Amino acid sequence: MKVVLVTGASSGIGKATALELLRAGHIVYGAARRVQQMDAIRDAGGHALPMDARRPEDLERAVHTVIEEQGRIDVLINNAGTVLHGAAEDIPLDLARDLFEVNLFAPARLVQLALPYMRKQKSGVIVNVSSIGGEIALPLGCWYYASKHALEAYSDTLRMEVEPFGIDVVIIQPGIIKTEFEDRTAQDLREISGTTAYGTMAEAMARRSETQLGADSQASDPGVVAAAIREAVEAAKPETRYAVGWLADKLLELDRTLPDREFDKLATNAIR
């Protein structure tokens, strides 16, 4: 039985992960802004904590609550995140900074808060939920991909630093998953770039996202990601990366093997 803190637990991957780990018998704290949407976690025997990733005091309170109530923290799952779509030329930089605050700096701060306890225990697992976008990049999502690339580089360095203390760092790379996460994709594309020089590309991508993430989508259920996270949490020696969900392995393999400009053509042709 491990003591686990999961962020972004009010929906999607975070909620599915919290419930998966509760079913496995672990002590789970779910943290999110929408506390009212974590009733299922409470009903399953878990704990629900209010937390806005943009508020440093919320991050501190979440970790301190776990320590005060359980005396330890064995697993930190940094899942909370946000996404933003539009052309690089069009996106206001204040929106980009806000995205980095949620996707990179909040996880980094939670790591800083949890590590002293993990080092004292000489054990722990830090799971950073990235994306296939932590390796690949597609048009009209530059700041999201930049934040996930940064999170993966951060995680790789962190893994080497904390390994001597018996702590593992794991990167999860979901492919295309059915969650609320991409609900605003088409709207953002049209609002930010729909009437600019990139309007044709933005509209094509908006329409594709509506099809790819709609009712008939082949996108994977969040449960497949939750199962991979559970595997990592419970493994004696977890893998450093888990790519899971629809198109994850395929797109990563294409990115790793094709020359850059060939991958560029593939990506841009897909949204024309």
C-alpha cells in the first residue's frame, strides 16, 4: 500500500488513475480545482484536495496535508495540465506563460516539496504525465509541445539526480485519449488564428479535431493510461517512459525514424 498524490484528478486521466490506484488498495489523494467533481474518488475511499496549479500556496498545502495525515508520500503523479492551440505568431505570450506555469513549473514545485520526504524514506516514485507531444511537434500547438518537451528534459535530469536516493522518475506519454482536455481545441484555433494568415490551416485542424475527438473517435479511454501508471507505480524498477493510447507508438516511431522534413510533410498533409 502506497500513499499517492494525483493532480488534475477531477476528470480524464487523473480521475481514472486515482480510481485505478484506489482499486489496487493504495491510499490516494486527488487534487484539482473542481473538488465537486471528485465525489467518485471520495466514494471509493480516497481523499479530495482543492488545488489550483497556478497557486503556490495550494501546492504547498496539498503536500503538507498528505504528510500530516499519512506521515509519508510514496508517489507523486503530476498529471494536471492545460493546452493551447493557435499559430506561434498569433498566441499572446501571457497565455503561453500561463500554460508553462501549469504544465512545467507547478510539477517542478510539487517535486521540490515531495523530495525531502522521499529522500528521508529512501524511496519514492515521481510520475510526470507528458504526451507524445513531449517528443513530436505538430502545427498550431507550439507552446503545448514546448512545455511537454521541457517537462521531459526536466524529468530526464531529475531521474539521474534522485536515483542515488532510491527514487524513480517515470514519464508517461499518452497518445490520443478521450478526455475533456481537448474540448476547446477547435474553439481556440478559430478564435486565435481563424482570421489570421494561418486561418486556412487553423480551420482544417479545427475540423479534424472535431472528427478525431468526436463521438466516433478511435481515441483511447483514459483507463489505458491509468493502467500504465499503476504498472509504473507498482513495478520494482519501472521503465523510464510508457507510451500508451491510440497512435502513441506509431507517431513516436515515425518521428524517431523519418528525417525532419519528411515528418513535417506528413504532419502538415494530415491537416490539409
